[in-house]
Amino acid sequence: MRRFLIPVFILACLGPAPVSAQAVWDAPSFMHSGAPSGLTVALTDANPGDGLGVLGLWRRTAAPVGIGFRAGISDAGTQTIGLFGFYLSGSLPGLTEGSDARVLWWTGAGVGVGNDFSASFPLGLVFSWNGMNEGVSFVPYAGGHVVLDVITAGNDDLRLDGVVDLGLDVTFPSGWAGRFSAAVGGRDALGIGVLIPTRR
């Protein structure tokens, strides 16, 4: 997977940005190994300065176990877009033997519904690190994903996009967490949210 994903990601970043003026479901990703269970409610900016929105993310179990879901709405200049998607993930422990880093692959499917309809299918890798200080957990992460977009605007179109993913989760002993995620590239986006933990 690594041999496939890295060259495709580089080529996608060199290509045109097909949906840079439209909110998409997969950015910002908020994805990393150990992405927490529970409900995350986040404010997003799909095009920094011109794309405010609200996003909800739900996981029953922490990544990479189980399925994650997300839904939201976002302003995209002349229209409001509804965003819906789900994602799957898995660990790649062999890439970080002898280090404190963890690696996650993730994929999924989702749609953006506004004046037009777009479906997006991402595939990504994320490196994350765990830190702890007086019971507070810090998890910075960085990675990237490529996306196949199916866009229905006039003539149907298939396009490939590339994104760099960055983020930080800060989890408190109560289980509540502050979450920050950013996407840079063909899908510039920012998100900041709060995790409401699952009560057991």
C-alpha cells in the first residue's frame, strides 16, 4: 500500500485542484491512530475565509477499530452543502518498529449535496505520536490522502486530488478532548472541535 499511495499522492498534488472552491466530506480528516470514540462537534472552514460550517463525527470505538461516521453542513459561497460520509481504518505497525509513532491507513466514501452532487473516495496514511503530561494526553499527527472525486456539474467528471493532513488531539482525564485538524493542498480546510466521550 505504501508503494502505491506515495507516488499517487505526489502526482495528485501536482495536478489541478478540482474541488478547491467546494466543501468536501473528507477534509479536514480528524483521522489518526487512536482517534477517540464518542461524538465530536466541530466548527469548520472549508475554504479559509469563505466556507464556515458545522461537522459532527461519531465513533463507537477508537480508531482503527470499527467504522466512523460524519455529517455536516458548510457554506460554499453561493450555496450550502450537506456533507455525509463513513470511513474505515487499520494499523500498519511494521512501518514504525522501534519508534513511538503509530501509522494508520484509512479509506471511506461520502457525498456533498448542494447545487451539484459530488461523491468522494479517499485513501490515506497518517503518522501519529502519543504524549502524556499530568494525565493530559497529547496526540499530534501528520499524513496525507488522495481522493477520487465523481462530480456531477454539467458533464459528469472523474478527478484525482491530493491533500496533506495535520492535526492535534488533547484529551483530559475526564475523557473530554479538544480537537484540531487541517487540510492543505487541493482541499484547504480547518476544523476545531470538542469530543463528548462515550459514557460506559
